[in-house]
Amino acid sequence: MAHGPAKGFTRWLYTTNHKDIGSMYLWFSFAMFFLGGFFALVIRAELFQPGLQIVEPNFFNQMTTMHGLVMVFGAVMPAFVGLANWMVPMMIGAPDMALPRMNNWSFWILPFAFAMLASTLFMEGGAPNFGWTFYAPLSTTYAPASVTFFIFAVHIMGASSIMGAINIIATILNMRAPGMTLMKMPLFVWTWLITAYLLIAVMPVLAGVVTMMLMDIHFGTSFFDAAGGGDPVLFQHVFWFFGHPEVYIMILPAFGVVSAIIPTFARKPLFGYSSMVYATASIAFLSFIVWAHHMFTVGMPLFGELVFMYATMLIAIPTGVKVFNWVTTMFKGSMTFETPMLFSIAFVILFTIGGFSGLMLAIAPADFQYHDTYFVVAHFHYVLVPGAIFSITAAVYYWLPKWSGNMYDETMGKAHFWLAFIGLNVTFFPMHFSGLAGMPRRIPDYNPLWADWNMISSVGAFLFGAAQLLFLFIVIRTIIGGKKATAEVWEGSHGLEWTVPSPAPYHTFSTPPEVK
Amino acid sequence: MEQKQEFETYYVPEQSKLPIFASLGLFLTVFGLGNWLNEMSAEKEGSGVTVFLLGFVVLAAVLFTWFSKAIDENIKGLNSVQLKRSYVWGMGWFIFSEVMFFAAFFGALWYLRNISLPHLGEGPTSELLWNDFKADWPLMTTPDMALNGEAAAITGPEATMGNPGFSKWLTWLPFINTAILISSSVTVHWAHTALKKDNKKAFNFWLGFTVLLGFIFLCVQVYEYKHAYTDLGLTLNAGVYGTTFFMLTGFHGLHVTMGTFMLFVQWLRSVTKGHFSHSDCFGFEASSWYWHFVDVVWVGLFIFVYILG
């Protein structure tokens, strides 16, 4: 083979190799996962009991804001980009990403952006405290001075996302091995192609909305100020036009991961491949016309409520197609339950629960009761934690032997799964109840009425956090040593990535493989 | 890229210092800018502007090196057909991202004009909160003025940039600017046609002419802004009309500046270094696509901000 990696730490600074960059994305995301998790535990510690025990209300607000921002932009999105970097070129038989230097730029912007965002915690006036959705005028008129750095952090991480997405699209459309037609691509590649399209379509809108904030704050414009003829609700429209597709940016690659893992361990081809592709495209399309379901209580006309309600419910159809396809793939398969499969099955079940609570929230009249309660918190944590996070975890267990050349310890992997599974349900399931009982989001102190459910949630959160420490331990131990993995790794694995040795050589497919 | 080996049909990229330094430059730019803006708003002295300028110089130097290297690699023949196609995809999707950026601002204009402003001017919102404020477009009397009269902080403009009536279009600056910009899209196309016939002389002429038209457009725009600020009381602070007018035309102006600069660089490359031939002109083509894109945005602006404004 060609030359291997360069020596020394500058390998990582100057690299143009998709595997190096993929690893950096994954480690960065892992670090951010622990940082965001730490913020979450501060929140749960404060909410363990009613009353103010540990933190000031303003600091509590900074924690909810930073937890959301770090998890969405720092943990979930970079993790999927890392997986794309590692796997997309190997899955389509390409030697590397299409634009390798820009690839490294996309990554290295992120540590700077998040250093700047995290540094706001130590600034005068504190970190952003207006929630991760940063509604105006909380984020403009009443914002701490650090909001300026928040805005610029969003700008540069958006630039990073756009460059990353352009790279992924160019790679998929231009670098496929001969014979790798579009409809032969693994579903992970398909879901990333569509995700990248969503990123390019909506990250500029996010850049636009934070620019409007910047102008309102520093240059006296009136976008979100009614005194000048503007409207704070405009902020919500523009934000959610970005925000709703963003939700699918965080879940479509997860669909791809699960669609790779379930067929392997069910030892059957994926049921309904083409319907999966079309369902993904439909979800992406619908994501552009449902944004106002986040704003049912803001005072929209009845017609608007109805349009957004029905459009939202339509999403259940392509999503249902996917869930039935995964279940049908498992039906009559000769299944085994290794750790990646356990996480994937949990994904299918728990993500469906999150989807159903989403349907409840989509019913506009019912949403007037649920809006801004812990029911919403329960809903989106059920789609993000067992959705995005579990699929990333499953992906790590599934492909780690390919990346490191070593098998992880199956017993420890299963222990991690059960701890995480129990921890997450103990944390988030009670939130449905406290939410239906009326507990509002983003409050540091609450009515003792909700005390029991909150105490259970907090215990679950610390269990879930501890489970992730075990995960870190397992990953490091596997990288250091362990049973050697074969090229196929898994008995039922299919696809180009399993045709190269484990660990995958530094350069794969420098001559294109033949795809039949 | 020197490390390309015989048995590899794809190119294997070598390591590069460019991305990390570009990230550093970008970080210093925005970090300095953030400090500078916060210092300005708090009316304090600080180092923000220095850090900003330093970052900008670093970023510009890295990007200059980066583009030079990319051009150099192309001239040395290191770029495969496939890589060239990747560059084309990259530019195409970048322009799409710019389209979406403008879509956010056009969408904001539409929403303010057609939904939120009429709502402010009717029913109990108007009667109880804003002292019978009446909404019209362009917004000359802001809700703040309706409520606070002389004491209002946000005062509307005395006159607008709106349509003066079809008979006066020939002396209406936005119309003249429209003519200039559309002509420049035609001249850049002529430059392209000339290049396809390898007529470098005509190419250089028409490309230079396009750059000149872009420059004139910007001068007219600066003149118009000055006029708005000094004579019309039309400023960023003049309520949503001023807000949307300056933000839409301002971001467009920034993109024209960028596009003119890009075309100017291509012109310099062609005139001083003899770059570009009919089969090898991606730098020029990408810049010209960008130029057509800013032209189309202007047509949107001309219709929605000026004629219907």
C-alpha cells in the first residue's frame, strides 16, 4: 500500500485523510457529549428536589441553554459527520473525500467555535441564558453581552457544517466506484446524501437569523422589535424554518446506521430498500413545511394551525414505512443480539415511542396543553437519546472493530447497553407524567406536586451518565488491545467496508473496487 | 500531491497546513469582531479591532496561499477529471447555500410586510398597545412614533427608495443600476464566449469591462446609501423599512463586492499570467456563475424592494 500516516501530533493538525478526520470528529463529539452531559447533570441535580439548592436561577438557565447547544451542535452533528467521514468513502469504494483539505478545515473550525462558546461561561454577565432556541427578545433586548460570541460561534460552526455537507455531496455524487449506482448505495450513504442537502439548505437560514439578531443588538435594526414595526414571532418563523429540518439532520443518518446494523444481525437483506430511500426523501421534503408546529400557541390564524398540523401528521407515514421495514427485516431472521444490535432494537422501539408522543404534540388543540411542559422535553429526548445517541453508540460498536482492528468486550458492551437503556428510561419516561401534570420547561424550582417524578428522573440521569463512562472505558480498551477482528468482523455483514482488512488500511481503494 | 504513485488512479492528497491556519484566522476574525462590537455597544476602549484585523490578515493570507496552491496544482496537471468535477459540485452547492441565505431575508421582508405589520396596525393590538397605529408600506410612521410622538427612539424615514412612477425610471438610480448589472451579466457571458473560441484579447476586454461595471454599480450604491442617510433620514434605525432595505441591499452589495473581486482576480490571472484556455477555465467559470447569481438576486431586489417598495 501507499504511505501510512505521518509521525507526531502534526499528523492530526495537517491531515487530509478521511479516517484521521473522521476519528477527530468522533473524539471531539465524544468530548462534547461529556461536556453537555455534565451540564445536564447540573440541571438534574438542581431538580432532584423542589426549591433552590445548588445553583442560581440565572446559572440554571445558562445550563439548559449550553446543554442544548453543546449536545445539538457539538455532540450529535459532529458525531454523524465523523461517521460519514469514516464510512462513506469506504462504503462507495472511494479513496478519500472529494475535497480533502476543505474536509480538515470543516473539522478544525469546530474546536475553535466551541472554545469560544464555552468561554462565555466565564464572561461578565454569564453565558447565553435564553434557551437553545434563543427566542427574541430574550436573546436580543434582554441578552447578556456574551450573546455576540454565541452568534459568531453559530456563524463559524455553520460554515463548518456547510463545507462538510458540500464535501459529502461531492463525494457521494462524484466518487463512487464503477458499478456503484445510486440505488446500490448502502442506506447510510443515502441518508447522508439527503442530510447534507438539508444542511446546505438550512444552515444559511440559521446564519441569517443570528445575523438579524446581531443587527438588532448592535446596529439598531427592528427585525424583532415591534416599536420599529418588527415582530418577535418573525424570529420564531425563521428559526424554526432552520430548526425543523435540523431535527431531521440529527435523525436521518441514524436511520442509515440502523438500516446497516439490523440486516447484519438478522442475517437478512434490508426489507424494502427502495421504499427506505423514498421515505427518507419524503421526510426531508416534509421537514420544510412543518416548522410552525413548534409555534401552535404563538397566536397563528386557525388556517395556519390546520395546515401545519396536517403536514406534520403526514410525516408519520414515511416514518412508519421505515419502522415497519426494520421490523420486517427482523421478522423470521436468524437473529443474534450483539451490542450494536441491542442498541439498534432499542432504537426502533424507543424512537417509535418518541414518534408517537410527537404525534400527540402535532395535534394543535392538544398542544395547547402540552406546550412548553416536560412532556415536550420527554418527547424530544426520546427521539434524540435513544434515536440519535443510541444509533451513534450502535455505530461505534458496529464499526469499532473495523477502525481499530480489535473486538470490544461483548460482556462489557452488553452491560453498557442495559445500564444506558435503564438509565434513559428512568430519566425520561417520568417526564411524560410530570409534563402532563403541568410542569413547565426550563425552571430551576417547582411545585412539590412534581417532586416524585423529578427525583426518579434525576436518579436515572446519573445512572445514564455513569453508563457513558463505561462506554469511554470500553472504547479506549478496545483501541489499546483485545481479540483481533477479521475483515468481515460480523458473520452477516455485507458491503465494501467489510472487504478491506481490519483495521482498515490508512488508504483504502486507491484503485476502485469492482461493484457488481 | 507529489506523493501520487503509479498504481493509484485516484490522487492521494498530501498533508496540508492550510486548514488549521485558516481555522485560526477565522477564529481570530470573529472573536475580534465580537469584542469590537461589544466594546462599541458598551462605549469602551479595547483590543477587539486589533484582533479582528490580525485575524482577517491571517485568514486572507491563508486563503491567498490556498487558492494559489490550487491553481498551481491545476497548472501542473495534477488534477484529475474527477477532482475538477468535485470543484464544480462544490461551487454549485456553495451558490445554493447563498440562495438560501438570501431566502431568509426575502422571507423576513415578506412576513413583515404582509403578516406582522398589518397585524400591528389593526384591532386591539393597534388600539391598546400602539395608540391607533396604522400600518402602511413603506413604513413612514413607526409604532414607536404613534405611541411616543416626538420622544420616539425609532423614527421612520422622510422619504423612501420606492418606485417614482414609470415615467421617471430613466433618472431613477435603482433602474440605472439594474441596467448596469444586467449588462454586466451579458458582458461576462461574452467574455466566456470569447474564451471558448480562445480569443484571449476579447476575453480580457469583456472581463475587464464586467469588473468595471461591477465597480460602477457599487459606486452608485454607495452614493445612494449616502443620499438615504443624509437626505432622506432612511437609516438602519428607521424601523422595518430601513431595516429590510439596508439588510437586503447591503448583503447584496457585499456579494457584488465579493463577485467583483473574484472576477478581478481572474482578470489579473489572465492578463498578467496568461491563465485560462477554452478547456481550462474553472476559476473564471465559477466566478461568472457567482456573478450571474448576484445578478439574479438583484432582479429580486429590484422587484420586491424597489418597485413594489
